[in-house]
Amino acid sequence: MSPDARPHHVTTSAGPPPVEVVTVGETMVVLGPVSGEPLERAERVAVSVGGAESNVAGYLARLGHRVTWVSRVGDDPFGRAVVRHVAATGAQVDQVSVDPGAPTGLYAKDPGPTATAVHYYRAGSAASRLDRTALADSRLRGARVLHLSGITAALSDSCAALVEHAVTDRPLPGALVSFDVNHRPRLWSVDRAAPVLRDLANRSDLVFVGQDEAYALWAAADPAAVRRLLPEPETVVVKDGAVGATALGRDGEPVFVAAPRVTVVEPVGAGDAFAAGYLAGLLRGLDPVRRLRLGHLVAAQALGSSADNAPLPPWAWLDRLLDASVDAWSPLDLTGVRTEV
């Protein structure tokens, strides 16, 4: 990279408050047909912003936590839109580098009769140039959690080295390393991804993985099988869609919490919302059942919204359901319930 192409950082008028959580990864501009028709016939598209790690950062910020999102964007209108969007959630963006030599990534949604296809345009993006120096700033020290995902490991060799550095060298001393497996088949095949993602997950402290992706990657048929494949983390959380989620520690009985019934508008981003809710529960010292419940409740808001970062209900509403009896939680039906402030 030439000297005049070196990235510079987004600056703010005042320094960020002490950080609790650091997330790192790519966020892109999202294009989607306004009327829900197939992309090839669309005359108008809506522009939004989406990225797994910044979604987690945004939900955590809205839940009252101090979060810094680390990333890289192009020196272009899309990059400025991404930074503005993430900042609007309350997450700190002072660790976002602006790269004049590479574009901001984007993807397009192509609605179909049974599912929405996604087309990525992210090869050679600014975020694919992230490397292990992304976590070197001393202002990130003292964070309680560093959250990563398998998406970043698939973007480039330098991004893979960044994730490897995070789980091996622990550049944020004392921070719990949280890893969402987040396998994206369009980025890398199962054959390539499976051993890498298993190794990275097994060297993390907290792992989130979907039951479906655990089966696709490792032929793990149930949460117990996933835990046997990942013996090292303190906790493995296995998400099983509308069924529920199971937290498995190194010792003790697995903890399962059923998912409430919800209206599904758009499933994209629900896993990120769940991770944010669970992490918020962890940061607040909640027990395993309440951590899983909070994950479900935040995910329910994402499922009921077409936005990548949905509005959240007030803590008073959340607290009532976190403290509900098992009998009250079991038939919980949030279908059509409006809870936003």
C-alpha cells in the first residue's frame, strides 16, 4: 500500500467512555427491492446497513453497555453510511479505519418464493484488509468481552490472522473471547471451513453455534455432540431456531430455555441479537437461564423487524419476563406483541 493510501481513523470530538465490549468484523451496505419482488425485476431498491459484529455491538449499546466496533470501510459514500448507521445505535466507532485504497463491501438481497438469496460484492473490500493490528490500540484494554465471528476468518488471509491472533495471543488481557461460528457457505465451503471453525471455537471462552450449522459442519446431531467436539470453552451455546437454546458448561447439567413464539418478518440478524442479549446477561451477572431468556427476547425483536438493528423494549418489560416462573415462560407467545419504546 502506498503512503498516501494508508487508512486514517474516524475521529470524534470527545473520547469514548471506558469500553466493556469490543466487536470486530465487516459491515456492508445492503441493497434490497423495495416491493419484495425478485432483484432482476426490481425498479427501486432500499439501501440499509448490515454486519454480524456491528449488529451485536448495536444491540448491546441499546441495552446500556459500552461497546466499541472495530472495522475498516472505504473512503466512499457507502463507508460513511455504514459508520453513521453504527454510531446511531450508540456503539463507539472511533476504531473504524477509513481506507482510501479499497471500497466498502455490499450485498444484495434477492427475494424468492421460498427464501431470500444473498449476493455478496465484498472481494477486496476495505474490511478484508483488516489485520492483527486492529486490536493493538491501548484504548481497547480493559474490555470485559471481545466478540468475533467465523465470518471474519473467511474474508482474507489477513483477517484469518486477526481472528487467530485474538483467540491465541489474547491481545485484550482479561477479556472473555466470545466466538459466533457464523458459517457462510458463500464465503467458504464446508470442507474448508469445518476444521478451521472448530479449532477457533474450541480455543474461545464462549461459543455460539446454530444446531443446523453444527450438523452441516461437523455432523453434530445435538447439543451434547457439539459440546464433545468443543471441550475447551467455558460455555457453548447451541441455538435451535424456534425450538430454543441450550447452554453447556464444562461441568453440570445443560441448561435449556425454549424460544417464545414470535411473528417472523425477517430472520436475518436474529442470531446476532440473541448473542447480544446473552452477552448482556453475562455482563450483568445473570444466571444461565436468564442469559438465555434475554437472548431469546432480544432475538424476538429482530425477528419481528425488517431492520438489521431493531428497536428494543424497555428494561422494565424485559425484567418482568426474565423473572417469570417456568410455567409462565413455557407458553410465552409474543406474536403480534408491540414492545418498543
